[in-house]
Amino acid sequence: MSWQDIIGQKLQVSILQKAVSSDRLAHAYLFAGPEGTGKESVAFELAKVLNCENGFAAAQTGSCGICRSCRDIDNFMHTDIEYVFPIESALLEKNDPAKAENKRTTDARERYDSLIEQKKRNPYLTPSMDRSMGILTEQVIALQQKASFMPAENGKKVFILSQPEKLHPSAANKLLKLLEEPPEHVLFILVSSRPESVLPTIRSRCQTLKFSRIKPSDLDNWLNKAYPDLQDEMQRFIINFSRGNLSVAVDMVNSCQEGGAETFEGIAIRDSAVDFLRKVLSPNKLAEAVSGTEELSRNHGKQEIIALLASLLLFFQDIHHRTIDQDWNSFNNPDLTGTIDRFVRNFPNPDFYALSTATEEAIRCIQRNVNPALTLSAYAIRLKNLLGRS
């Protein structure tokens, strides 16, 4: 990857390019913005630029991507680049690997390695281990120890902290001390989609760089270049479904390429969403739909539930367009034209603003770790009330 490979974020890239060229980088940055905007990919690109062995042109064009340093960073093996995110405490336990009772640590290591492999395939993924308790004190202590040493090469140590809002309180205090007296050879990059939840004293010691949601036109241009064989209909669905989230877009493209359109994960989730809506709106089936939210939440992870709700937003958008213009055919879901038309006939005057607001609120609840079954149950009842069918 080079600066030219960053999707959108031209202003942010320009600011960093100028800072590198003039040797005026801040000692600590807070990259803040919505999920999936490429904040971490920019952080890693900056780390590569500062350590690229072909550094003469790196400041402006970006890293070469082929030198040993760039390859090591891509493979999470560079000695001077530390990547910290919420992990399970079992990974920090010092055990004898020969003992059987250390299976817990072994299993945690396998989950961690699997997550890193996912990150390699999808650089826009925000990793977090399901059983983690946040960024732990031991992780920051390790950073303190590593910060005391000079870089092994001629570049700069770069510490990238993903989701600093999840710092354990004692870990946050230790990081704060490190930021108060930062070593000159270390650059700190904190990456957060919830900067308001980062400790204010930590925020105040970082230069904040705000990232914006990826525009559909930027996502369209990137898909055209990166995946020229992607079908137009599928590309439009990915752009609309991902809602500017690069991580979701990459996962959808990978799923499409691996299994074909018939096993396309995005469409499967969309179909689950429409089935959920159909049950909610069917006469005398609201109770069944509400009770089914428990199973729905068990069978789908957090991101899948968010994607399910997001697909309903696109479905409502299609219905809105069709309600206004009976000849409208530029659907997000062209394969559901018949379903859309039936909805328009059965529910001729829905409050689309209220429907969208309710769906967005449900998405925010899931993002903030509110119980998914309760969230979906409340959402189902609200949909039923908004559409006025008994």
C-alpha cells in the first residue's frame, strides 16, 4: 500500500505527508472517525513510510511495499512496530506449555493468530477478541519497556493502539504517563471510532485527525480498480450495503469471490432481515417474531446483526423510491422487486423517517453492546406500531 492506495481521506493523507516532509510529526495522534474508514490502514502506512528502506520518495508517494521493512510490517513481524488491541488475559499468562492445564492459553493463542490472519486479508478490520476485558495493563507495561530502547533500524518506533476507549483504567494511567514524557524515537497512534470515550487527559496529549465516512463514489472507484471482474449489480449492492464501511465491503467481496453470488454472505444476511420483517408484519405473528429474536441473536454475531439492520435500511429505501415513483427501478435490491411492490401495496403510507430512525437507533444500541435480543425485540414491536398493522 502507498498513499495513493488510501481510499478517500485525501485531506488526512495530505496533512500527514506535509508533516513527514517537514519533520513536524506530532509525538502522538488520535485517528478518530466512523468504523471502517481506513484509519488503521493509514496508521500502518505512516509506520511503513517512516521505516521504508526506500525512504527517499516515501514521504510523498508512500511506502514501496516491497522492501524487507514494508513486508515485515504487513506481516505484523516488524521489531519496531507494536500493534495493540483488546485481547484475552490468557495470552499474558506465563505458563509451562508442556502442561495440559495450559489448553486455555493455547486456545487463546489460536484465536489471536486467526484474528491476525483475518487482519492481513482485510486491513480495514477492527480486531477484538470476544473474551477480552479491554486493553490490559500488562500490554501497556510492555510498551513502556519497549519504548526505552532505540529503534533496531534507522527508522522510528511506532505504537498503534486500536480502540483506546477500551483501555483498562490502570492501563490508561500508565499510557498517560508514557504520553506525558514521550521518547523522541516513538510515535504513538491511537485509533478510535469512539473518541469521546477515550480518557480526556489522553486525548489532550494527542493531535486529533478526524476521518470521514467513505463516499460511495470513492468506494465505487476503488472497487472498479481493485475488482474489475465484479458484476455491476453486485458492486452496487456492496456499495449500498456497506454504507461506507471498508471492512464490510472487503468481507463482502471476499465472500462473493470465494462462494459466488448464490452463497454471498451479504445477500444471505439481507434475506434473513426480510424474513424477520415479514414475520413482524404478518397477522398474529408478532409474538413469534419477538420470541425468535433470541435465536436470531444467538445465531448471528454483533457485526452480522448490524449488517442485518443496515440491510433493512436499504430495503426501506427501495420501498420509499417505489412509493414516490412507480417506474423507479434503480433498486438496492433488484432481485426483490416483487417483494418491494407487495410491501408498497400492503403499506401505502409508511413513515419512512420514523422507520429509518428506529433502525438507526437499534444499530447504535448493538454497537454499544446493548443486549441484542432485547434490542431486536423492542425494534420488532416498534416496527409493528409504526406500520399500523395488527
